[in-house]
Amino acid sequence: MVPLSLWTEVSIADNLMMKYQYILDRLPYKSSFRFVDEISFLDPDKVIGHYTLKADAFFYADHFPGNPVTPGAILTEIMAQIGLVVLGISLLEGVQEPGAPIFPLLTSADVSFLKMVLPGQKVTVISNKVYFRFNKLKCRVGMQDEAGEPIARGVFAGMIIKNRI
């Protein structure tokens, strides 16, 4: 017989994994532009997610030939997808009809880059909600490498709308 405490821990872990997978499935990006591999923490005020940059990603061939470096625009997109879109989908859960399409719009980003990111590197994004009202979300977002060294940080704001403009 399985002890009740173990059953509860397994049930909680299973429920979290199902919630994380539900949110990952709702991301409105195709494989070449989806920059979220996993969610390791999520609550109404914070999200932690991870992405490993693929060595054969489309942008490395031309940025910079023979010495590829991840473009800042891609790092910004990774931070926005994890820090705003994942958290926004979670905050809209129960407010929006299940399965309804979502269209995230980045409205502002103020980002400082501290280190470069190379092909194959895994990054972690940590986002803390500043506010969420009228479907507008503002967060303080940081990106770090596997050693916990900061790569980038900034303040992001965006909206998640039900219908395309």
C-alpha cells in the first residue's frame, strides 16, 4: 500500500506537470520560433522557465558566420515568451474560455544585456509580476546561464488579446 503522504506528493507533482504541459500546449508559436522547453515553477506572481538554444537554429548561419552568437532580439523573445506569455496564459486560466486562441503582444521592453549566449547553451528565465490588470502584464525579467550568472535583465510589458487586430 502506498503511504498517503507519498500519494499526495505524487498527485501534486502530477497536477503541476499537467498544468505546465497545458500552458506549453497553449503557446501560439511553431517549433522554429518557440523558445520555451520547460517550466519549473509557476504561481500567480512568478514563473521560472528554461530553453536550450539549438546549435542548428536558423539565425546562427548569418549571425555571425563562423562565430555564431545568439542575437539580442532572440534573447529578448525568449525572455518575453517565458516571462510574459507563459505567466499571462496562467493568469488568464479560468477567465478565458478553454482552448480559445490567444495572441500575445509585446508592448514594451527595456533590456540590458550582460553576457553573450552561444549555440547549445541552456538559459533560465525568471520573471516576477509587477502588475496584471485589464489583460496587460508587466514583469521584471532576468535571464541566467546554467551557472546562475546573469545574461540579461529588463522590464517587459505586454497584452494577451482574444482576437487578432
